[in-house]
Amino acid sequence: MSHELVIKNGLVILEGGAVHTDVVVDNGKITAIGENLDGSKIVDAKGLVVSPGMVDAHVHITPMGGGYRDQWEGYVTGTASCAKGGVTSFMEMPLNQVPATVDGKTLEEKYSHKDELKVDVGSFGGLVPSNLKGGIQELDEGGVAGYKCFLATCGDRSIDGDFENVDDYSLYEGMKQIAKTGKVLAIHAEDAAITDRLGEIAKAEGKTTLADYVDTRPAFTEVMAIKKAIFMAKQTGCRIHICHVACQEGVDAVIQGRAEGVDVTCETCVHYLYFAKDELDAIGAIVKCSPPIREQAQQDALWKRVESGAISFVTSDHSPCTPDLKDTDNAFDAWGGIPGVQNDVDVMYDEAVQKRGMSLTQFAKITASNPADRYNLDDKGRISVGKDADFVLIKPNAPYTLKAEDLEYRNQISPYIGREIGAQVMQTILRGQTIYSKEAGVTSSFPGKFIEKASKQVAETV
């Protein structure tokens, strides 16, 4: 029997280990895995690692700028960057777009951009103080795969429709409502009162460096917020996920929460595993983010927790802006966010597998299967019969130096520019269709789809 597509001769990462085998694709799905299989189209993966396409569970895109952020990263360039970087699906944050995604109407506005996607997109709905009277339910019924809130200060109050952080009551009431949906609440966990005041004091004292900025957001401010979120989750039964943990103490608080029976997981980001505080000022404001990149000792501790499985998965927290918002010598005035989604896979493969000896099976878990499982993206995250035929083909031990012109971003800025990366993405396949190859570049078509998850209430009545 001849099939539509067969990927041959590659080292394929399966759940039981990496093996040289053939993978068959029909109608966008994996239909067989085995030896000597035939297809009308062949992808020769000799010398390459065939991994499940990455599921980046933390990406900011701005399809709607609302007249304020119209030059920021939209779906066309954002999803092209994903394709080139081996990310076949991602969870999109409910900000920085204007309006933020906080109810049924704003979710539908986001869905209206369905023809601009080169990869598949699952949406977060926001938890904000203003959507506690029906907005959370509208988002659930509209198919969001999860929710997101900020404990740190966020948004611009001069912009109508911008995102807003929660107060304690909104967090408590929102968690109760989200618990009924069965979906996960992802949380940006930093103590707003302390970090805001420390930042004000530092600016008043004339401090300007990135090292100064890091000092205004000490690790304990992460830990306080994480512990509060876990305590609230225990009271409400809400499933939670702690985003971009940047310190070992934060991960340990999550471990303790799980031991106490709370359904809580956490992620860290590629940049926390790659950069350290003492090099930030030499790089510049492009590397400013929140929580901040911390000391080398914290990076080393995070790696240990990734390797142990305490950190469930790794994300980019891709949060691009226009270059002018990074063009300042005062770290406190710069936009806090790092563009990084295009270098998720190659940097992590180099740092985790090639430099630290991580198994290929674990690499696939932290980049694909674990995030897919957490947000119930049932067709994603594994090379397994019946799953979507999403693959990234990686060339090991193939160093290159990243240049600005290599980036598909709308604004070609990145802290990885000029860095030598020891592996390369050679081909990305979404549901059986090549969306990027080293030879041909990124596809001109838009085969991506929004991933809509049925609400628990609707599912129970069907």
C-alpha cells in the first residue's frame, strides 16, 4: 500500500526512545510507523533527528494593534517565525493585542484573522477584574484552551481595551469560575506592590542598568506570588500553571504545592537557561524581561530542575515590540519582553541535548508532549499513530551564527543575534505539509488553524 507521505531514514523520537524508522502520513495524520514503508512523496531525513513539532505554550502576538501597536508582531510574520524555528503550534497570550482577549467578542475578533496563520494556534482567554460577570464563560464557550492572569502590574491604563492585572478578589473569584470549566489558569507570578515600589525607588535614585533592574525584582517576589496562587488554587480547586519561573525557589514552591495535592505545573523559558545577569548590560535592553534573567547560580539550578522533570516544559515567552521601545540606555524605560520563538528548538537542542546530554525523549517531552498534555491539545505533541503529522527535522552538530536577516520577525531584533547556535532546523512539517525547509524557506501559504477546545458544559450535553 502506498501512502501520501513517508519520512524515511531519520532518527525518530518516539515515546519509548529514539529509533531509525519510517513515519507515514495520510490526510494530515500519522497513520503508521515502521520499516520499509512506501509513499507517493518521500522526505529523506538521513542524518537528521525527527522530533514532534514544538508546542510553544507561551507566545505573544499582536494581530490587532488598536491604533497603538499596529507595527508590532502580527500573525503573518509571527507564525512564519514559528515555521522557520520548528514550532508547529503555540498557545497565544490574551495580550499584547488591543483589545485584549477577555470575552466572546474579543475572542471572535482574534478568530477573524484565521487566514493569516502558518502554524496552529491555541488561545488563552484573559482573567481580568472586568470580566467576572460572564466573560470567563464566553471565553470557555468560544473554545479557549486555557486562561491567563497577571499578578504583576501590566497593561497601559491610557489604552482602552488593554490588559489589566488582577487584585486578590478577582483572582479568587476568577479561579472559582475557571475551576468549573476544567481548564488551566496560567499565571504571571510576581508581587506587584513590592516590585513596583522598588522600581520607583531605583529610578528616583538615578539607577539605569539592567543589573539595577534585576535587583528591583528579587527572587522572593516571585516566590511570594507563586505561593499565593497555589494557596488560592487549593481553596478553589482551580488547575494552575506558573509561567516563566526564573528562580529555583519558585520551582520548589510548585513542587511543594503538588505534594500538597494542588494541580499545579510550571515552565521556564529558553532565555533563563541561556543568559545570566552578569552579561545583560553588555547585550542591552533587548534582553530585558519580567521576571528578569537572574544570576548564573539560578540558571544552573533551573537546568537541574528541567532535567529532573520538576519544570514541565520550556517556552519562549516571545514578547516582541517595535525597536524604538528597546532603544534606550535606561533599563527601566525599555519594554520588557524578548523576541525568541524562532530560536526555541535550535538553541534548546544545542544547550540541552548536545551540551548537557539530555535524552532525545526528554527533549521531545519538554518541547512538545508536556505542553500539549497540559492544555489538552489532544492531536499535538507526539509522533504517534493518530496524532497530527507535525514534525521538526533537526540537523545536529551544525553550528551557525544567527544574523538579523535570518529572522522572520516583523522587527528583526533578538538577543540571539551574533550567537553561534550548534544545531539547525532543516524542515518543519504541519499536518503533513512542509511549511519550512532550509532550501525553499517559509511557505507562502497559510495552512494554520485555530485550535478550539469545547467547553466542559457543552461537551457534557452533546
